Amino acid sequence: MNDPRPISVLTIAGSDSGGGAGIQADLKTFAAHGVHGLSAVAALTAQHTRGVTAVHVPDVDFLRAQLDACFEDFRIGAVKIGMLATAEVIDAVAGALEQHRPPFVVLDPVMVATSGAKLLQDDALHALRTRLLPLASIVTPNIPEAELLLGHTIADDAAAESTLAEFVDDLGANAVLLKGGHLPATDWVIDRYWDGDSIAQYAHERLAIDAHGTGCTLASAIAANLCHGLPMQAACEAATDYVHRALRLGYRPGRGDVLVLDHFGAGPVVRG
């Protein structure tokens, strides 16, 4: 019997009061892709275009209640995971995923602030490696995050190429999309995909802008594309194109120089 409920995507991440990243960016991306968006708030932030002024992590039992409520009522086609602040939060999310077994899990391992500061303590980083990475259909780190996960530097394009297999062979992820924006500047940003069998590169012109929410949007777009039936590699390609369009159309809603993506101007991208 066909399920009459529309497909939904669940984001488990932090809330950005400034609306540029986190759950707010995720929900905009889901809507732009024509899928119903659900959210479980793993952290609350007071932030704007000039920085974060406060962070509050809700009780882990309340987080689990949010997760169970979503899984009990909605037809969830994919889960997108963003910033999880503590090892306790990571364990709670992993436990929910192990119980409910969504078809796809897209893990954006938010661990490094724009300033370069490490956001996770060692026990949380260990929990991310051992609890969540093996559950991920794909992990989408930037270069600093990949360096923390793997424990070594990634200095150039050649190192990025040789690093891809480590995510699958050593960390247990099913696939990786390694974002190239932090590599030494050239005219192109190259994101690299590997799933143990297939390798691909997605190249886009480097834009001279300071943007906010690109990683959240990319992972959310991958999740939405998977819900529309795209194979993983095609879902990643479409998502990188979407982020690039949204960046080109971005705007500055606050007093800071940070650009916010235009999620709806980048469409239409509805499939399926």
C-alpha cells in the first residue's frame, strides 16, 4: 500500500537567530527543493552577521523527544546532521538513528569556526568519529574539519585527492564530499567525491565574497536531492551547483560583511 504522506527531510542542528545558517538555512533549502522540512534543535545560538554572542545546548532528553516525535509521525526520507555540541548530544543522535534507521544520513561535521577555532572537545570529536561517521551515508567536511577527523594536514590539491579514501577505509563513512574552499586560492573551487568505487570532482568559479551557511545548505541540498531519488553522486553534483547559484545571488541583511545565500532565487530545483 502506497504511503500518502509526502516525503520529509529532518535536520538535526543548531538554530541561527540571524537566519543565515544552521536550521534556518536547512529549512529554506528543503523548501526550495520541494520537500517538507522537519527540525530537531540541538543547540540555540544568539548570533548575527558579525558573530555569535551566546550558545545554549538544550537538555539531551528534550532533543531525543524531538527526534522521536518526528520519526513517529512523518515519512522521513533523509536526515541532515549539523553542529552537535557535546559527546552526550552525539550519543543521543546516534542512538535515535540506530533505532529509527532513516534511508539516508548526510553528516556535515561542523567542528571549526570561521576564525579557525576548534568547536568540539576531544571526547566529542571521538564520539563523532566512532558513533556518527559509520552511520553516515555521506560526510561533507571542509578542509579544517577533515584535518581534525583524520589527524593530519591537507595542504594542497594532491593531498586532498589522496585523503579521500581514508574517510571510507579508515573512518567507516559510506561516501565523502570533501569541500575545497579552504585550499590555496585558485580561480576554481573543487569539491571531491569518493564512495569507494566512484570518484568525481565538481568545479565552480571562486567568488570573492565572505559567505555564511554554505556548508549547511550544501548538506541539506544533498539530503533533499536524495529524497527525490537522485543517486548519491548526482545528488552531490546538483547540490554544489545549487550552492554556487545561491552564492551568486546572495545578499547582506545585517551590518556585517557576511553574505547570506539566496535559497529561493537559486531555484527552481524541484524534482520527482
